[in-house]
Amino acid sequence: MEARLIIEAIGLAEQANEGVAGIVREPAETRRLLDLYVRLERLAAYGKATLSARVGDATRLARSQGTSVGAARRAIDTGRALAAEPRLAEATRRGDVSVDQAGEIAAAASADPGALDDLLDTARTESFRTLRDRARSVRLQAGDREALASRQRRARRLRHWIGDGGMVRLDAALEPHVGAAVVSRIEREANRIARRSEESEPFERHLADGLAASVSGDDAPSKAEVVVLVSHEVVARGWSDVEEDEHCAIPGVGPIAPSMARRLADDAFLTGVVCDGTDLRQMKRWTRSIPVEVRLALHLGEAPGFAGPACVDCGNRFRLEVDHVDPVANGGPTSLPNTELRCEACHRRKTRDDRAAGMLAGSPAPARGP
């Protein structure tokens, strides 16, 4: 029965493919057709993952599907995860979530089953990047922090080799407190170099220059800063453990062990963040300048998770800019409720929309983010 239906579906898909490239359509019709293809792909991927798990031989699957053994193994793992979680399997079977989304959800739900419903809602309404970040956060939050720190310590590594064109290639895995400091320095150097550059180049090239400048010490690299958010209760208990709804993490990176946070605190200038103290939402400035308190609040991310800065539209965590929801040129204040972080591309898109709506007459260039 299943084989006959699939054969019929293949025949219909082949017929549809014959007309895809040759017909010029209205944009709305093109988007609708694309959505249908995406749904068809999701439905087929569910069957593929389910049957892959039953075959179970990654080498054989890779050969028959023309993929890598690693991709075949991931398909097997996803199929097994679907078999173990009926609600996730049902959402994937209907095409509500993709198998890639299902894989992220399954891995997180195995660490915290109670997070399943929230992750399914995230998959349906948010970008894949946002889902991946939340799933990663769930996995990291589950379990003992000190054991996590020990695993992270054992997992640190750096590989380097000579790639195409004689380029030196790097692949690194760094502990959160180390990696966050390294990335912070590289990002700052890259932004400084980009501002002084007379050429328009992809930002990843400036990141490469920023890495070189940070390592060599040329041109006075800026000091890296790492923000660690720790609940007062954790400190009061002697940095011993982290209970539910408490924080001990680097925003945007993930949780760290209280013992590590304490070591960082012993060798750092600290910025205190009191969640129920000064109400930043009452602070308003009708200028483009971003107050330090607002920048810090944006850098921490949304309460109560404080997951770090991310683009509100696509979830990107790099090259973020501060965007005024109601533009300054339209009378909007520089306050926390009226500011959001957007990546450069999404910021440009919103600026075009604001200009088309007549809200940006004579406005200056947008402010840069943290």
C-alpha cells in the first residue's frame, strides 16, 4: 500500500518538476509553490528517517542515498528519536517540523523531557537558529554544572592544517569562559578594522584580520570583556550550586559552573546586574545615544532566560546593531522598550520599511550595537 502511494507521489512530483523552471509566476504564487515543495520535502524526510532507523546500517544507507556516512548516521539517530517520542513523531509526520528541527528537539528532550512542548512551539514559530540555541540551552542547563565543566574541560581542542591554496585552517573547541573572551576580542578587532577599511569586504575577512591582530598584538588590540550573569542566591550559598530559575551563565554562550564563575570574579572588574532593582524601562532619552544601562540590558538578553544578544528577526548573534523600533527621526525615544537588536541585514530591511512608511525623513545612519 505504502509503496503504491509513494510511487504515485513520485510520478506527480516529476510532472510538477517539468513546469517549475519554464513558467514565469507572480511572486505570491512562487512563494506558495515553494511552501508546498517544502512541505512535500518534510513529509518525505519523515518516511526516510523512520525507515533509515529500521535499516540501521549507515554505510549501506550512505551508499544507496549518495550521502556521507555521517549524514546517514544522523538520519538513523533521528528516526530512532522519533520512534521514542510519539508527540515529536506526530509533528514530524504531519510536516509541522522538519527532520532537522526534530533532531535538535529530540537531543534536548532527552536531557529535559519537560522542554518538549516549548521546543515544538519554537520550531513552529521561530527560526532554526533560535530553535538550535534554545535546544542547546536546554541540554546545557540539564544536569550537574560541575560535571558539565569537567566535560567541557576534557573536550577542549585545537586542530590546524594546510588547506586549499596553502591557507592555514583552524578548528577549535574552547571552554565557554575562554571562547567568549577570544570571540569578544576578535569581534572588537574586526569591527575596528572594518571601520578603517576603504574596501567593502565580507565581514568574515575582517574577522580573520581581527584574529591575526589579537594574536600578534599589532596595533594595540582592545581588551576583551566577558559578562557573567550570576544570581545573588548562588553567591549567598557560597558558589556551591544553581537551583531552578537561577542563573550562572555567560549570556549568549551558556551556563558555567559556579566554581568557574567564582574564579572569574576573583580576577575581574564586576558589573552588578540587579534584576528587580533599577527599572531600566523607565529610562528614556530622546537622542540617538544609547545609555550604558540600556546597552547592558540588551547584551544580557530577554528576562528571565538572559540568553544573550540575538537578532529579534532571524536569531543571528553576530554583527548586531541597536535598532529603534519607533525611529528617532519619528520621535521615538532611546529607551529599553523602544530598542531591539537586529543583525546588519535585518536592520537594513527594517530601515527600508520605515523609510517607505515615511518615518525616516532626514534621519542619520543607524547606531551600531554592542
